Amino acid sequence: MVKIPIPDIVVSRLPLYLQMLQLMQLEGKLSASSKEMGKRLGISAAQIRKDLSQFGEFGKQGTGYSIPFLIDQLRDILNVKKTWDIILVGAGDLGHAIARYQGFTNRGFRVAMVFDSDSDKIGKKVGNCTVEDIVNLKQRVHESGIRVALLTVPSSSAQVVAELLVQAGVCAILNYAPIQLSLPPGIQVRNTDPILQLQHMTYYMAR
Amino acid sequence: MVKIPIPDIVVSRLPLYLQMLQLMQLEGKLSASSKEMGKRLGISAAQIRKDLSQFGEFGKQGTGYSIPFLIDQLRDILNVKKTWDIILVGAGDLGHAIARYQGFTNRGFRVAMVFDSDSDKIGKKVGNCTVEDIVNLKQRVHESGIRVALLTVPSSSAQVVAELLVQAGVCAILNYAPIQLSLPPGIQVRNTDPILQLQHMTYYMAR
DNA sequence: CATTGTGAACGGGTTCACAGCA
DNA sequence: TGCTGTGAACCCGTTCACAATG
């Protein structure tokens, strides 16, 4: 039995589906058709059906998809039935905002540790965590078994800190610095740079 | 003369190229080959050549691309030769972090106004701006002519505020709330939700 | 000789259209 | 009737390969 791997582009849409379904659940809806979901997300209904059908037959003809059931399936597929502890490196303004953000709960994540190298910040409380010294990062992360990290340090130190994270056993990094990290294969890296998105939009803003 | 529109996926890579080239410039490099650029970004050299060739013949055989020249061209293509004033709505933790962020300079943007509805925040200084009352948003933005906005309000008010922004003349919104905005066609919308990226990564993190 | 620009080939993601089913 | 699941057709982005050139 050979499993054809699911295209990455399909996987990238699943979190979007989950987000939307959780919203629809809050609105009190019990089921959703591919047509309705597509309309909300600006995606074709056929696309959504095809995406979901890669993982099983989740829908019912004539009715659509049961929202609680589909949420459960997606959480399972995305590995967010359990809550992932994550570590945050960089306790600047952005790090503060993330550490205090309430939106991780119920979506599969929890900021469990915060690190920084600035002695003024170490020992201070940020959200539910106390900022720890980055020199202890490797040991602390190793023994905690945490494998997901958010990187909110200045660009100039992002590469070095990312390598430190990998040494500590981290295998998924969400990088907020506007540079391209170079890390071993097998390490998941995603980037978040608002300016890239702004520039993408200004392209279309005719003079 | 019929201009074939550039594929959106190509446009989305241009900001990445620009970011990288500006970094290479800081490193003191004067030219770059498609091979070298591709290696840095994890993209094929052919892809980069094809992307750039859509806009003109920027390279020189045997040498590659002149970095200052290519930066200039990309800034022109992306409309970031001038600096765009942008407005920020939502002066919470994330709004604060963005308003104080130094990285907009030299990449084409500047936070020019900040709005919030919380009377405790109105009048307070955030970065270089004073938080203004959201009831004045429509008028103030109209007369300023600003057309780009960052939306950092709670999910529950994001849709309403987004509509307000559109009424005020904004036509590009970077939305930080984890919901899908529904706005008129022609309005540019991009979303930033770190949890979508985290869930994308956890999919691949085998049990 | 290294590297660009590009037509052609390729691959794969999206849409179509419909059988099948509640 | 309404909607899913899916093979087939279609479309489009990527890669290939090479002529052209400084």
C-alpha cells in the first residue's frame, strides 16, 4: 500500500478551514456545505470537497458536513488535538504582544517559556511566563521536550538563535525577522513579515 | 498592444527578492546571479530568471544582476519608491508593537496615524503617534488621503472596522484578526495569523 | 566561460461535470 | 432535490535545455 503524500498546498488550506469552522460553530451552526464554506473563504466549492476528500469521506450527500465532526477530524489531521507548548525567543514589543495574546488557547498552542538575552528583561514577568536567560535555553528546552518556537529577535541575531533552537531539539520555527533562515532539512520554518504583504498589495495600487 | 497580466504568484515573490537584495547590498555585494539568489531563497534559478524577465531584461549574461539596479527596478514595480503612509487601527499590545517597530523605514511604509475606541488609550502616545478616537477615523483618513491600513482590533470588531476603513477610502488592509473579512471587490486584503502557520507545521510533525 | 532570457516540455493543481446517495 | 466524491479535462506555473551574449 503506497500512500501518495498530500500536496503541501492542500495542507496549507486545512488550518483555514478549521478556523472558519470554529467560527461557524460559535455562530451556532451545525453543518456546512462546501458551497457555503467556499463562499466564505473565496475558494471554489469543488476545491474544498477535493481537499477534504483526500483524508476521508467526511460529508453527507444532501446535507453537507457536520461541523463538530469536521472540526474534530481537522484537529486530528493537523495534530492539534493536544496543546503544543511553544517557546518564545525575544521579549521585545512583539514578543510581549505574543506572550500576552489570548488567542492561542483552543487552537492548539500555549506559550510555555520566554527567553531573552537582555539582562534588563530577564526575570521580568511577560504574560504567564518569566523571561529566562537565553544562555539556559538549550538545556531548558531540551529537558522540556518542546519542539515549536516563535522567533521574535532582531534580524541580526535571528540566524544564530535559530541554530541554537535546532540544537535544543526544536523542529518548527515561526520566524518574525525579515530574513531568510538557513537551517538543516527536516526543520519546519515559516516566515511572517508584514512588509512583504504590504508590498504585494501596493503592487496593485495603480498610480 | 495587449498586456498579459503578471500572475499573482509571481508578484508575491517580488517582495521576497527585494528583501534579499537589500540584505545582500548591506553585505557589500554589487551583483547577484539567479543561481545565488535561488540558493538563498530555496527557489530554482530558472524561476527567478523567469519571474524577473516578465518585467524587463535586468540581467547581464556572464555577470548576473546589478544589485542596486535590480533593487531600483523592484521598488519601482512594487510602488515603494515613495513612502506610503499607513494607518493602524487597534492600539492593543500588537498595535503598540507595530507602531514602535523600526523596520518599516526604507521598505516603503510609515505608520502615520493610530486609532482606537478605548477612551483609556485615546490621547496616549504610541510610537510617534498619538492615539486618536476611532469616531474621527473616517474624516481624518479621508482628508489625509491614506489608502493602506493595518487592522489589529479584536476579531469581534474586525469586520465592522474594516468596512469603516473602506468608507474612509482605504483600499489595502492587512488584517491581523483570525477571521475572514468580507469586503467589496477591488479592496486588497491580506491576512496574518500565526496560528495558521503553526498548524501548517504541526501537520508534518509526526507523532 | 558564466549566466541570462525563453520557447517547449512537463507536472500538477483546479475546475468541470456527473454519477451516486441521503 | 441538494450535495458529496471523483475521474477527466483543462489550465497554468515550473523546470528544462539551449541559443545568445558580455
